[in-house]
Amino acid sequence: MRARPSDTRAASLEFRHVSKRYDRGGDGPGAVNDLSFAVPAGAICVLVGPSGCGKTTSLKLVNRLIEPTSGQVLLDGVDVMTQEVTALRRRIGYVIQSVGLFPHLTVGRNVATVPSLMGWPARQQQARVEELLGLVGLDPARYRDRYPSQLSGGERQRIGVARALAADPLIMLMDEPFAAVDPIVRERLQDEFLRLQREISKTILFVTHDIDEAIRMGDLIAVMEQGGRLAQFGTPRDILAEPASDFVARFVGEDRGLKRLSLQTVANLRVEPLERRLDGMPEFGPATKLRDALSILLVAETRGGIALDETGRPRGMVTVDAIASALAEDGTGPGRVPADR
Amino acid sequence: MDLAAQTSGWLLDPGNWQGPNGIPYRLAEHVALCGASLLIAAIVAMPLGLWLGRAGRLSWLIVSSTNAWRALPSFAVIGLLIPVTTAIDPSLGFTLYPTVVAMILLAGPPILVNAYEGIAAVDRDLVEAARGMGMRERQILLGLEIPLALPVLATGMRSAAVQVIATATLGGTFGFGGLGRYIVLGDANHDNGELFGGVVLVAALALATLAVFRLAEWRLVSPGLARSPAT
Amino acid sequence: MNGEPLMRWDWVAAHLDSIFGRLEQHVGLTILAVTIGFAISFTLAAVSVRQRRLYPYVTLLATAVYTIPSFALFAALVAVTGLTVLTAEIPLVLYTLILFVPNIVAGFDGVPADVLDAADGMGFTRGRRWLRVELPLAVPLIVAGLRLATVSTIGLLTVSAILGDSFGGLGYFILDGYHRHFTTEIIIGGVLSIALAAVADIGFFLAQRRLTPWATARAAVR
């Protein structure tokens, strides 16, 4: 589905020495301490860290549900504190963990919440609702007049996303949006969300406690630690390959080497020439993640596998050694697309 | 049965449909005063309950109100208001005032308590989501909190209405008019037709009110909300 | 009413016997109505728990009866039973139904399914399971129902004073005082009936707390 012109708004986001202290100053839970980072327009930035590290607080500093004690939050270079708060919030999409769909309104009315607040004509609201439901993979005819209580968790999450996108926001704030569903549904939602993002390229600030989700979803990751401090800010590859502190290293886990392998695919791997094609050699399509390929090779009975190109023809041989080398070549592999597009 | 014949005879007698002791008059009296008391009680109790519930304050008041309402027999309340009214103005003690005041006092607690509970039960996350989306406080109250609290609010209004009708009926013994008067007069005059005519009218009014409130609830409450567990 | 004091304590002193007599009558008739009402309601509730389809009808009927003002119902009963104890007791019993049944049903409904499974797994027979597991767990709500019903009955009993001089418990004083324009009697009747209801309410509240250290009970306003 092609991106429509109405869906191209995206602002840059910057936190400049932002702090939030409650009463007794210092490192209380939920406090934020001198947070500074910048997210270019159209990128997904994930705030990740243990409970109480201030990630949700940081999120709420953007739409001013919480206001900073010091520092500035800048949207497209403009301090959010200088804008009228209700108008600001209507330009920001907000998805919370429990989704927060209004139970007394139909799906259609829920999705149209912000357009309705902004006074859009009814027909325009209708059209937008249909467009958005389609965008998140739900048939408008079937869903528009249903009530949230009649829907499954996964359906509700999608509608929550649709609702947040309704007024073509400058930025999306998402607070553990996929945490409340089971792992299989979660993975599907994550995939669909990434697909959606490829089309509409919104600036997104995404909070999660799950490092795997952060690596999967983020173009940029901000690792936060207790006390609301930024432990490290960088691409997933940076965080995994060069953790800035013991805390970050522990947080990403001992298996960060393997995690880095899920950032690369067979398509980018340097393959060895294919000598002989033996029976039982596993085949890998270009989109297969190196981590999965490694996993399969480790239990295969053959020495290597076959890398295929997009048309399905063999390209070369994939071995465990080749994969290990790819890992060792620090950052020279294409990996994830860096944020400065 | 002779009783049925007497009752229907009385009900159908056109003479009973005219004048200040006629059915339309007494019915109107009953309904009007019930409605007025309910309205007054609602004007005071509903906003108070909503405000307190939203702020989560003074929950002891709510608990006391619930208990008081349960423990106060309306008969006793009307009865006790008579000396009180008499102390204020002796000529009013034995008229409709004690009954009306009792009606308002007894309608208050269910409305207050249910308004409080109804609003307090609204998920705070939803309110924050609404705020985060750019709804103003008044829009949140009117467009989100009240619709969500409506089932409980409506139950409170319905309980209050039933209570008020019963109290008004009781008032027939104490100098209030209304349909209860027929029961009292019928008893005094040994006129079974009148007595049971009154009973039938009262029962019909009460059940009709119940039906009207249930119907209103059904229409007003969003189909997306689960039915309130209290009857 | 000119110059007549609101409260004449000498009258009270002179009529202590009669006051206590009425109090006794009030308590006795309340206990009778609540006990019978409970028995009937328990049966209805037990049936409703098994046969879900019947439950809405049971509640509808009980609600309809409760909606009819007591004044009217007492008067109506006269035609059926004349002027006996039944005239007052039957409506009182009927009024307890809507207070008991939902609470008893909710009490049994509230027993968690996994607790029942655990009991079965441990080898309880249906009968023992009901007695030793379900019933104790349903007790909090059942007691909540008893509390509502008792307090309500105390109040409604006062209305039965309209049936005649030998009726009404403490309500007799209210009505008699009204007829005789004698405020002392009204005050005695009113204050004592409220006090009785309050004592019963607090008594059951404390009983609820003793019986269920693990839960707090909160009944919705009817």
C-alpha cells in the first residue's frame, strides 16, 4: 500500500539536558536526570531499561503529561513548553500499554477521537477511519461499528495504533504498546508495525523493558538506568558491539554477540563458492537472519548451507566460520540502516 | 371475588376521576412531588458525588451515607421530622412538609453514593490516555467519565426514585396527599374499593416508574459497556 | 400545640413497660421475617445457581415486589389474611428476597473455580465440598445479605403500624403520637427504631469483619 501524502508529517525530537525531580530531589524512582539525545525525523527511537529507570516519565515529558524541572524537550526545534498544551497533544499520537480504547464508543468513533476534537467534517473523519483501519490490517466494514469489548487483544492494539495515527501526528509516543499480548501475537504486531513504518516514516519514541524488542524495533536505542540517567545512546549495533558500561553490557545480555547476528541477513553475507551441492544442505533465502542461519547450521549434518538469491538460485555456500567472520568485522557489514538518512 | 368487583367498581367510577380527591389530581400530586424531590436531591447529591468521586476525597462520607440510608426507616424519618417541623412552625408540622423533606433526605444517599462510586470506578489510565490525546478536562468529564459511570449513576437514580415513591405513599398517613391517601381513607371509611383501588394505583405507579427508568437506562447507556452488576 | 413541650420524659418513665414491650415485639417479628425470608431465599438462590436461566426471572419478580411500597402491600394483605401476624410477616418476608437472593448467588458464584477443582482433587465428595469449601467462602456475601435484610426489615416493620394498634412494633408510637399530636411518642418511636436499625447494622458489620479476615465486603446501594 502506497504512502499517502497525508501521512508524511514527521518532526525531529531532541532532549536537551532534561531533568525531572520530584520533591526531595535526586534519584527517586521515575525521576529523570540530565537526559540528552536527538532523534531525526522519521526514525524509531526506543527507550529501554529496567523498571523505574524513568523511561515512561521521559515519554510523558514529550506530551507534557509531566513537565520537566529543567532542560528542554524540542519538537522540530521548538520547545514543547512554549506551545499550547492541548494543541500540542493533538499533534502527538499516544499509545499506552493497556491501549486505553474508550469502551463506550465504537471502534470508528475511537479512531476518530482526535480528528473529531479538531473539528474535521464528518465525511473526512469517516474516510480517514476507513483508511486507517485498512492501514493496520483490519476490514473497516467489519470493525467500524464494533465495540472494544468485542475485540481480541491484538485487534485492540492495532486500533490503538490507528487511533494514534488518525490526525497525522508529528510524532508517536508508544508506551510498551505490545506488552499486553502473548509472544506470538506480539511478534506479528511488531512485524506489521515495522511494515507500516516503512510506508509512513513517522518519528516514534517507543518505550519497552524488553531489550530484544528494542533491538528489533529501534533505529536508535536509548538505554536508561536507575536514577533516570542515559547509559548509552546509539544504533542497535553500537549498543551490542560496544556497550558503554558494565550496566549496559549486563542489560543487553551475555548473548549480545548472537543478538548482533539478528541484525544481519544472509543477503549481506560474503559467501564461499559452492563446491558441491550435497543432499540435506539447508537453504537460506536472502532475508534469513544470520542468527537463524547459524542456529540451523549448528545442528545440520553438513558442513554448510546454500545461500539463495532473490530468484531462488544458489549464490554460494554459507558456513559457520563465514558467519563468525561477519560478526568479527566490526561495523563494516551493512547491518541496519543508520539513522541519518 | 367480591373484592375485585369492589376495586374495579371504584376505579371505574367516573366520580372518582374528578375533583381534588380524584385520581388524576392525586396521581399528579404524587408524581409531581416525587419528581420535584428527586430533582432537588439530584441537583445537590449528583454533582457532589461526582466531584468527590473524581478527587477520591471524603470516602468516609460515602460509607456513612450508605449505612445511614440503609438504617433509616422512612416511617421514622417522616415521624421525626414532624416535631422538627413543628418546632420551626407549628402550623406546618402536620402537613406535607415533613414528608417532602423526608423524601429529599432519603433520595440523597443513593444518588450521592452511586455518583461517587461510578466516577471513582473509571479507569485512571483511560483518563490519562484521553488527556494525552488532547482532550480538555471538561471534555473528559462529559465525554468519557460520565458515559462510563452512567450505569451506576442510573442505578442510583432508580433506587432513589423507588424510595421516593414509597415515602410519598407513606406520607398519606401523615398529612401528605397523593395516592397513599386512598389507602388511608379507604381504611377509615371501611371502603374496600377505595383502599384496594389505592393499592392498585400505587403498585402500578411504582412498577411503571421502574420500567421507565430501566428503559431510559437501556437507551442511554452505551451498548459497549457491560451491564451494571447491581440490579 | 402551643406551649406543649416537644419531649415529655415523665410520659416515657410511666410507659417504660409498653416501650419495652414494643421493642420486644419489633425484634421478635424482625427475626421471624428474616429467618423465613432467608430460608426461602436460600432455596431460590440454590436453584438459581444450578438453573441459570431462571435467575433473571427470580430477580425480576423479587424486584417487582420490592418496588411496591410497603404501605400498599400491607394494606393489600389485609384482604387475604385479615388482621393477623401473617398480614405483617408475609410482606416483610417478600421484601427480603431481593436483598438475599443476589447476595447468596453472588456468594456462591464468587468461589473460585480452581479452589473447587483443588477440593475435588483432594477427594471431597460433592456434599462435603459444599459444606466445607463453598459455604464458608460464600459466607461474607451471605452475611452482607443478612445485614441488608435485617436493617431493611426493621425499617419496614414500623410501617405495619398502619394495620392497627397491636401492630408495628416501635412504629406504633410514631403513628399513635401523630394521631394524638403527641410529639414525645413520635420521638420515642422514631429514635428507637433508628437506633435498633443502627445497632443491627453495626452488629452485622462486626460479624462480617470477624468472619472474613481475608476480605472486605462492600454492597452496592439498592
